[in-house]
Amino acid sequence: MQITASTDVYFKNEYTNKSTGTHKSNGNLYLNNNFINNGTTTSASGTTYFKSITNPLVTISGTSKAINFNNLEIDITATNTKGVSVADGFALNIVNSLNLRSGDVRLTGEAQLIQTHVGADANTIGSGKVLIDQQGYASAYKFNYWSSPINNSGVFSLVSGKFDGTDASINPFNPQEMLFSSGSPYNGSPSVVDGSNNVNTALTINTRWIYKYLQSGGWVSLNNNSGLNPGEGYIMKGTNTLLVDQNYTYYGAPNNGEYIVPINSGEESLLGNPYPSALDADQFINDNILLFDTLYFWVDGGSTSHNKTTYLGGYAMRNLSGGTPPSIALSSPGGLGNSSSVAPPSQYVSVAQGFFVSGYANGSIVFNNSQRAFKTESSEDAHFYRADDTEVNTKENKAIGADNQYIRLGYQDPEGFHRQLLLAFLPDTSADIHYNFGYDAIIIDNRADDLFFVIDNDLNNTFAIQGVHNFNKALEFPLGLFISETGSHEIMIDEVDNFENTIYLKDNVLNTTHNLSDSNFQVNLPIGEYLDRYSLVFLPQESLSVSDDKLLSIGVFYDGNKHIVLNNTARVKIESIKIFNVLGQEVLNRNKNLNNKEKLQIPFNQSKGIYIANIKTSNGKLTKKILNY
């Protein structure tokens, strides 16, 4: 059906747009009943009205899973009015304004509302509101990082905007107001339901565990009446329910248009997706690239107590190169699995998901409608971090560019904590091997035992994501390693995507390479910080070997009389000599009195065995094996 501009069309009965049909509405359409869309819809002007005095509930559904309006007005005034129910997994797209004159809009399941106009909120809020669900941790001990997709009179509070969604599937328009407690033992409690699963007594949230984060003041306690602006994040613990997760219903005016949040250089800010739709992280980062370049998502790793010292978890992160999961334990108490079994953040941030950013300049962070998208969690296009994060999601990588290549490097410490690093080759970008805003991500929660990229020899920052332009076999990526305890430290390849070359771990002291594509590497080093010991390379040692004839002429051996002898017939300038045992432990370091003689003797009183000599000269480095007999 085509409705031309300045034309009014009225439908008393249910209206169906067939699968072969195109509904083009540039005029005004008045609907008294359901809209079933199985085809294509467009609208460049005019308004669609759901206006009924006889039907308390009308629906938007259909096989197309999407519908498009220019303006939409809800005016349902029948007895026992509910409003308009939008089917699960449906995209309700509105170019300009939504007028909620009377009756609510119920976004069922993963239905989302997307508005695309430029500028401030253009909606009109009468007696109607929007209802949309999101699920969080069921545990009373785990924090979710939240934001709100709705507001009431411009701000959000728990008491007026977030409701018990336990029975949302059977009572979608009538959520119960949450209850709040504040005393010991500081646990929330689940809803009490009847035999038909209707909520009789609403769930309880303990206000001891509700916080926001101030850039200059850290964590600040909130209560059920505290107000938050759109785009601000907050954290809250769960209800101690036996369900897999706890459903909540947000109920209020939908956030829409542009929102501004200030940020300061060197400070962190807790933000969140402000819209009743997914947020495109890449677009959001690009729009604010002068202020920050990475999103950090908290994932609980199995906390079972309110004692802060026993909290388990870490931050997943996302930038323009891709995403990495948090560093959490292989056998965490909450059954969440290790970080390689937790989905890295996708390109799209789910409804009500909170996250941290770290500012590197003063300014105003901008949220706007161009950053909105229809992406669902069930399709793995978007993600919300809660207890069911047990499946690996790498879809976010493949969506960025068909020619991109990815290496996910893993490290596991003796306690089973697993850090994953992402190395991304992005030919359609200008990223190089140096630090690049938007493509290299700093770790904000380093563990005492950890692996990281070292970029530009910056030893003050540790990086989990490094993005560069094209792949080249000659590239070398320095790695740093913290070791605080003895035991098994292991480096491995977690996953590769669109990458077929062999990956090696280079030991810069022993001058050896280990084929990580074939097997994991067992690290056996003393406690300490190793900031230049290892590198990720793509050629085996024989291809990296020295070709300088003068350098190769240097001979090193043990003379059987407690001396290391160095024959330097070419009189190459020797700058330093380091000798290591087979465990990589340094047993000798000489960088003085190395005159350029043809023969140099150095006292060496060590046990019998094989040693590695690392010789630094003006012509380059040389590594030799020595047998001490």
C-alpha cells in the first residue's frame, strides 16, 4: 500500500503487509488494530497512529522482524488499556518522534526501539511509557554494570524506572515495583510467585550494593531514589534467586537523541548504553576518539562473598581492533569458566550495559542516534555480561573487514587465570607498529602474573590489544611478562581468524624460537618482571640468524679451568656478555673491561652443564652455546 503526502487512511481491522508487498507511507495512517508486517516498509513523512477506543491491546509483528515509521503516535484509550506490544526480536524504527499520548509500548523479549533523527529528543510523553527487559546476575554477590534505556522527567532512578521482570512473559504490561532493603546480611532476595508464576511479592534489592563512579571521587553509594542522567552507569548486585539470571523491566520514557557526559584527562568514567536499542561501539569510539578509545566491561569471575578481598573478575575490553575477554580463572567458583570461554565484547553494546572509559583529554562525550543499531544477543551481534557467558563469540571480528586477520594469544598462570591478547592486522586502517589511538588497548586490571604487549618500549603501560596495518613475516611484537609465583606458566595460541602463517615465540635471551602453532610454551623462569625477554614473531630462528661474517667469527668456549674464553680474531667491539643457564637464569653479566683483544678470558665458576652466551657487539647480537665440563 502507498499513502501519499497529506493523505489520511483509516484501518478498522487488522492490517497485513504481505511478504511480496511494500508499505510506503508518506501520509497519515490510522490503525485501530494490529499491524502485521511480512514485507517492506518505508516512510519519509507523515505519522502512523495506533488509535483505538475499543482495543486495549494491539500488536506489531510479522516475519520481516522490522517496521519503519516516520512519526509514531500511541493513543489507546479503551477500557483496561495496555497499549502496543512489539513482538520479540522486532526492530521498531522511527525516523523522528514518538508520541506516547495514551498507552504503553511493550518491547517484548529482544525487541528494540531505534530512532534516527539528528539532535535532541523529539518525543512527546503523555501518560504512556516504554517497557523493555534486560537480565542480570542472579547471585546476590555479583555486580552487574548497568545503565538505563529510559528516564522519568529526564533522570533515572531505581524506584521509578526499574521493576521486577520475573513474570514479564505472562504479565508484560504490569511489572511489580522492586522492594529495597539496607541491613545485614546485605543480600537481595528473589520474587515470591504463585502457582501460575505471577509475582505476589516483588524481588528485593539491597541498597548497600548500588554505586556510581565519580571521576574525581571514585565509588559513591546510591540508594533507590538517587537520580542518574542518560548515559551514566551504575552497578548493582543481584537477588540470590535460583534462576539462571534475573529479569528486570525498565519502565519510562525512552531515551532518544543526543546526550552529553563530561570527562577529564587521566580519569575514568562509568558510562553505559543510554538507548532502548544496541549501541555501535565502533561508531561511539570514532565519534569520541579525541577523548577515549576503549570500552571496559566488568565480568564477575565467580564471587561468592561480599568480602571485597575475595571478589573475582576482570575487565573485557573493546576498541576499533576488536575485543578481548577478561582475565579470570579456569575453574572459577561461579562456574563461569576461564576467559577463553567468555565472549569478548562484540561491536554492539547491549541494552542497559554499563562500561568504563578512561579519558586522555578533557571534553564532552557525545551519545547520539547515529550510534544506535538493531542487534540482538541471541544472534551474538550484541552482548550483555552476566552468568551465562560461557560461549566464545568471535563474530565481532568477522564483521569488521573481510581482509582482517586476528591472532588471539593466551597466557595461563599457576592459579589458572587466563589472559588473552589480541593482535589484529587491519589493512583498511592507518594503524602501524607504534601506539595508535583507537587500535591499541591498555590493561586496567593487571594481575601479579600476567602477559601483555609492550608498545614503543613504554614500560608504564601494558597492552592487551594491538592493531597494525598489513601483516608482514618480518614483524616482531615485544611481549612483557610478570611472574610473582612459581609453578606452571604457559603461553599458547587461543585462536586465529583468517590467519594461516606459523606463529613463533622468540626468546631474546636464548635466541631461540618456539612454534606456538604446534604446541604451547612452558615458561620456566624465576619470579620477576621480564619486559624484553619474549617477542611474537613469524619466522623461525634459522631465518632470524646473524649473517655478519665478522660477528660469526667470534668463538666462545669453556677452557676446563674455570674460565669462559672468547676468541675475537676480527676484533669486533664487544659491548656486553651475558651468560644464562638452561632455565634462562642469568649467571654472568659483564659490560666493562671488554677490550677488543683477540682473546678474552672471563672467570666462570658454575656447575657442569650447558650454558647460553649472549654477546652484544657494535655489529649486532650473537648467541652461542657453551658446555661446562
